[in-house]
Amino acid sequence: MVASESAGQKDERPRHDLNRPWRAIRKHAGIEDVHIHDLRHSFGAIGAGSGLGLPIIGRLLGHTQAAATARYSHVAIDPAKRAADLIAGQISDAMNGGK
């Protein structure tokens, strides 16, 4: 969470706009062309590519609709291909004397 300007005060309220702090962070990090959405998309894409289920990724991203998370499925490694590769590798090892 990014603190608001009223942080620590009696009537503290959450920050509703992240534009100003995000601009400062980008400038300091030298990544001025990166958007907050880019970070969310990368987070989801890495999760999908790592084989995490879309329901879990959606929950982590705060999605309430499965369709919102479905866009990350294109980067997921196809489980059937992964299984076929695993089986093929074991058959190959067996054919080569277990090497």
C-alpha cells in the first residue's frame, strides 16, 4: 500500500490516485515507460508460465471474474504438452539404457 498525504494523521485516508508516487518511482528506477498494469500483467504471466492455475492467479490479482484472468492462459505451458514431453523423455531414457 502506498501511504496518502494524510498518513499518520488522525483523519488518515487511503490514497486513491497512484499517479504521482508511481511517476516518482519510475523516474528513480529509470523505467519511465513502465505502467502499473505492466507489473500486474507480468505477475500474472509469470504465474501462468510457471504452471499455476488461473483461479489462483486470479485470486492473487483480485479478479472477481474468471474471464479477466483468462487472458494469461496464452502464456501457460500446455499441461498436455508438458506431460507428453515427460513421458517421451522417460521412454527415450529407457531406450538408451537408462542414461
